[in-house]
Amino acid sequence: MTGRSAVLYSGGKDSTLALHRAVESGVGIDLLITMLSRNRSSYMFHYPNVRQTRLQAEALGMEQVFCETEGRKEEELADLERAFADNDVKTIVTGATYSRYQGSRIDAIAKRMGIEHVAPLWHIDPISELTVLDRDYDAIITSVSAEGLDESFLGKRIDKEMIGRLRKAEARHGINMLFEGGEAESFVLDAPLFRKRIEVTEARKEWNGVSGAYFIEKAELVDK
């Protein structure tokens, strides 16, 4: 089969860890595909800080393409399919963990287009993933939109303390600790495959009383 192996890359913890797992398993990744949604409430794609993923691509030394979408529910799937076709994708790696909404829709697109869908994190134990992130990654929370998650979570690193806070939110409010229900989003500042790490030099928070986001205004790559 001709074509390219790509990662659907948001810059968050799941797509970054999925990339790592795919590379470890011998999948040669040719491309990062990042969807730019105009809708901050997109059902499929991240919104805060996706343009900053250019720094992650540079840190990884990988080619990246940005593909725009209005982010309308279901209609955004056609934009994703177009992105796969335009970039001759034969294998797509995603960071899906538990979301049947996301997983089933990408599966359907892949089947229709004759593409292999690889989801290395599917049904991963949440504590197992979060522990790996604490040990080997520098990932921060960049949006929250669920009961039990407030402004104090924004911009905070996913570490042992945060894992404890997420455990409590799961017990009290039933959140998905990996945010597959849209409870939160994340951004990776450093990872084992990064040749350099990202340093945030300017950022701002938006909070409306029930949800909010952490926007990285300026950042740069620095030596590890």
C-alpha cells in the first residue's frame, strides 16, 4: 500500500503519547495532521493553543500540516476526511482512549477510505497513563469545562498532586480522568521524543464561572 503514516495531532497528552507508542512499535510516522477548528466547542478537535503545535512539530523534527474546519458537529468529519485524502494518508494514529464518539467516527472514515486506524491508547488504564505523564512528560491543562474542575486547574502540570485532584473529581462528579468526555484539554511542553522543550513566556486565562481556558500567547523552544 502506498501512502503516508500520519498522527492526528492536537498537541495534547493523548496524541503525543500515542505518537510515542506508535514509534516504539515500529510505525514510521511521516506527518502530523493538526486540525484548526473555528469552533471552540468542536466535538472532535482541540481548540486552545493548536497553532502552538508548530513548536512541538519542530521539537519532534517532524513535518506538519494544518487543516482548517468550521468545527460543526458531524460536518467536521468531512474536513477530516479531506485532510486524509489531500495528504495521501494510508495509516492514521490517534490518541483515542475511551470516546466511542471519536473512535467510531474515525473508524468509519478509515474503513471507507481504506486507511488503517491505529489507536495505541484505546482503553488504557487512566492511572497508568497519568502516571507515565507525571514521570516522563511535562503536560499542562489548558481548558476545563466540567463540574469539579475550576479555574485553579488551568495551566497546571499533570503531576502526582494533579492526579490526586482528578481522582477526587472522578469520585465526586464522575468525570473521565483522561478527559474523553470533553472535561478538559491539555498541551505537552516536553516529551521523550522532543529534541527541545517548550518554555511558555506569556499566557492568559479566560474564566466565565463554569469553564475556561489557558491560552499560550508566547512560547519558545529551549535546550533540555
